[in-house]
Amino acid sequence: MGNVYIVVNPDGVEADLSPDIIKIICHKNYGVSSDGLLVGPIKSTSADFALRIFNPDGSEAEKSGNGLRIFCRYLWDRGLVKEQPFSIETKGGIVSAQVFENGAAVKVEMGKVSFCSSKIPVAGPKRDVLLETIDINGHEFIFSAVTIGNPHCVILYEEPTEEIARRYGPSLETHPNFPNRTNVQFVKIIDRRNIKIEIWERGAGYTMASGSSSCAAASVAKKLGLCENNVKVFMPGGEIDIEVSENFTITMLGSVTSICAGEIYPECLSQIP
């Protein structure tokens, strides 16, 4: 969907995957170019597999919807999973996943969302963060916040564009309201079953698609009574189907495309961009 991750099997890694190394690998000029790094499969005592997710700035993410689907496709391509559901442990919790259409589509039960400020987190007293005001460079936005293992700031907007996401996303990501920074979605409600979003991703910047952002946007739209339980989320890179249950457990279904496999040479990792 235009959101690209590199999967690195830790068994084949000789270098220390430090933040500087991750930055080089993900760099569009000095490395392979990627929206993040997925390190796995890792052994888990509580799930079938474990996965670590890194942003291109070297920081570690709790969860990534697109990253999880891509990792599932990696497991499928290598014969490590079949049609039956399996579980993956992430820093943001354990999810259940299933691969369809010979690897081309993946469904992930992403877990239960929370609007609670202490869980997201959002600064201030403990509360559900819905339709609050935030000032960014003299521009006032009405936002809601949610976590699905990672933090999101959701803003209803009449016509989201890439330019709007790039202009306000960086300041929203790092606003003092969000102690762990936040992902940002500008959301247009098309109708009760379709929404459109533009995304600024924490640690990655503007991105064409995001699974967890789709989950966050759909859950806020449902919480505010603006859409049904089943929502199609349109993004510049593609579309994802989201199901929001009555207790706000989220299931995501979307496509995945394999691009290539290869080896990163040591001299690449010795660069300091």
C-alpha cells in the first residue's frame, strides 16, 4: 500500500541493530529505503511468534498494523504458517492473525482500543479523550485520542490532504499533550461505512498507508456515532477493511505485496549519513 517495511530475520544478523544502524538501513539515499524495520521471528513464551518493530528514526514502535500484515506475509512466504490462525507477540500486546488468498491478504485481530488518557497516554487528568481542543502554530484543532497498543491523535477534517498532514503532523506528534509522542490521522467521514484519512506517523513522517492508523480512525468514528461497525478506510496507498466490535475490539483486513529479498552488505552499515 505504499507503506514499505523490511523484515530482518535475527538469526541472520551479525551486526548490532542499534538506532544508528536502523537509520542507515531505512535511509532512502544511504540504505535500502524503508518506512521501518521488522525484526523477527523471535521466540515467544506466550505466542507462536514474537516481533520487534522499529521506526526509520531508530525508535521502537509498540505495534504496527501494516508491519504485522507484512510480517505475516514473510512467515507465509517461508512456509512458517499456513491457513490456520496464529499469534504474534508485540511490544503493544499479542495479536491473532490469518493469511488468505495465497498470501495476498492478511487479517489481524489487533486487540481492544482504549480512549483512556492514562493508557494512551495523554497529559492531564484521567479521562476518555474525545473532542478536545489543541492549538498548533495558532491553528485550533478538535482531536480525539486512542491507543491500540500505540498512541494516536485523530482529527476530523473536511478535506484531508498530504499537505495538511505534512504541515501540522510534526508539531502534533511532538506536542506536550503526548508524552510518548503520537501518530496523527486527519479523517474525513465519507458516509457511515467509508472514511478517508491522511497520516503522519510517529518516528516515520508522512506515510501513504497505516494499519493501526486505520484502526484508530475507525474506532473514533464509531465512538462518536459517525459510522457503523464495519468501515472501509481509504488512504493514498490503498484501502483497509476495519471491523469495530461493540466492546471496541478491532479486526483489520488488508492486502500485502512482496517486493524483494536480499542481503545488506557490511560497508552499507558503516556509513554515517
